[in-house]
Amino acid sequence: MKKTIAIVTGTRAEYGLLKPLIKALHDDDKFNMQLLVTGMHLSEKYGNTINEIEADDFPITAKINSCLKEDSAISVSNSVAETTRGFAKALEELNPELMIVLGDRSEIFAAATAATIKGIPIAHIHGGETTEGAYDEAFRHAITKMSHWHFTSTEVYRKRVIQLGEQPEHVFNVGAIGVDSIINLPLMEREEFEASIDFKLNKRNVLITFHPVTLENNTSEAQFNELLSALDQLQDTTLIFTKPNSDKDGTIISNQIDNYVATHSEKAVEFTSLGQKRYLSALQYMDMVVGNSSSGIIEVPLFKIPTINIGDRQKGRLMPKSVINCLPSKSEISTALNQALSPEFLETISNLKSDYGNGTATKQIMDILASKPLPNIKKSFFDLN
């Protein structure tokens, strides 16, 4: 008998990570997959990235509107309420046997809340991680406590989920699912990539993704101005900006990107969403990635290029040697840029191995879904002592 499994996606980046698993569930006749689409996917402001899902020919079972009209604190809170209400209605109708979620965003927290109240077991991907500068930290650990199976990206994170009271036999270190696509997805040649962004790469090329540090108040504009001032010092360099997610104060950064690209069109280009294939293809031709995205820590190191991680948003994550941490000031960022371009630093990361698995996360998750009986909604707290 087929297992009915719902899988939730709310952002462009998370969909790229989940895509191999969505395809595996869709293609396997042991499962009836329900694809639940929400969040930024349904927003014109964030690129209507539901179009990417439809272009991949995955059937969408339900669309749950997050109704995020602004990026103020009250708007995000109202969005969580509306998204919870939407998922409650969808899950009442669909009644899956298990729901899979990834990460730590507010719409995923809303989905997990509705599933918990409905009595639907949850499998959580990327639990146990820490991001001390963002309220995602609290959402992630809350989702862990609402979940019944846990697919972590490292052994350190597996132990942390157990430390949160989860039964060890229900916590699986499968590696980061994003590594699967890097190993298996055919990427674009340089000319094809340049054509896809309608922009020529230069002697040097930098990809920038900077999100608000949501546990800080009103720091986005000043921090991003410091970053732009440091980037301005780079010569013969193409700057590719990808816009921030729908976090509190994200619009401030989006507007700054618009203004900068408008006045530096000879060297800078911006995208609401590159999509998974273009994003990973871009990394082949970048000299570094700059900002504060988790991708710079988990996926980018596989391309053996430096990541400059600015500020506290990702503080607490396991950092590969290719990651240079710095404060959000022009002088600190400039120093980090110089270090990232130095032959000595590049030599130290030339043989870097991934801290986040070997690209078999999808297979391991599918094996567990196929072979194990679905978890009981009731669970006991595991005490370390």
C-alpha cells in the first residue's frame, strides 16, 4: 500500500535543496506525494517562483498563501497566523500520513504547527543547526520538537537534536541534501551562463547574497551600505546580487540593491531568483561568495572558492576552512576580500572536503521512508543521563 507523504516548499532556495527528494518521491510508485507550495513561491514581489516548480512538471497538490504584504514584524506575525490557518485547512482535506519540511523559516513553522495539531507526524530536514543572529534559530528548534524523524546534515547536529530530547533511533545523519544536486546536476558552460543572465563575466566575479539579521533592530541598511562600500574597491569585477528572502526588513536591502545596480550597471546585475541550476552554475565561475547565506557555508565550499560570511546571522554553524568570518564594517569586509583573493588562502582550500556529507542524502531519506514504519505521533523525551 502506498504511503501518502506531503512535502512543503516555501522559498526558491529551499525548493532547490528539496528538488531531488521531490523527484524521487514523485517517481517512486511506493509513495503518493502531495506537494504543498507556500510562502515566497506565490509572491510576485519575490519572483513567482512557483513557475519554476510548474516548469519541472511536478504536480502541485495545494497552494497555501502566506499573505505577506510587508516585511515588518507585525506583518510577519500576521503571515504566520494566516499560513497556519491555510495549512490547517489543506491538511484537513489531504490528511497525509507524514509531512516533510526543511529548515527554519516562519512559513515552515506555521506548517509544522498545523500538522502537530492535526496529529500528522513530521520529518524535519536540517535540524540541530544554529544561527544566532536570526529568529529562524527559535523556529528551527521548535520545529525539531514538533517533529518525529530528523534528517541532519552532520553528526554534530545529530547529537544536538538528541540533546533536545529526541530519540536517537529517530535521528539520522544523512548529510546536507544540497550536496546531492551539486554532485548530480549538469551545470552550464560559461557562455551559456552568461547568456542566461544577459551579462558578461569579468576578470573577477563575485556573487552576493545578504539577508537581514532579524534579531537585530534596524541594522540592515547600515550593514549593507558597509558591504557596498567595500565591494566598490574591487577592480575589474562583476558583481551578481541575489535578493534577500521575505524576512523582516528584507525590502530595505532589496531597494539598496536596486539603487546600486541602477548606478553601477556596467559592473553589477541583480536577480530576485537565479534558480537552482543558474545559481550552482554561477559558482563555477565566481572568485568568491559574499554575504550571510547558509549556502555560502554548506554548498559553496564544494566549489573550493572562498565565502565571506558577514555578521551574526549564521553564527553558530559549523564553518569549513573556506569561510572567512568578519564584522559588518567596510574595513573588516575589505580585509576579508583581500584575504579571499590571496594565493596563500586559495592554496589552503584547494583540497577542501565537504563537512556536509557525500551527496547521498536523498537516497538515505528515501530508504528510510520506504523501509521503516511511519512514526507514532506520541513520543517520549530522551534524557541524556
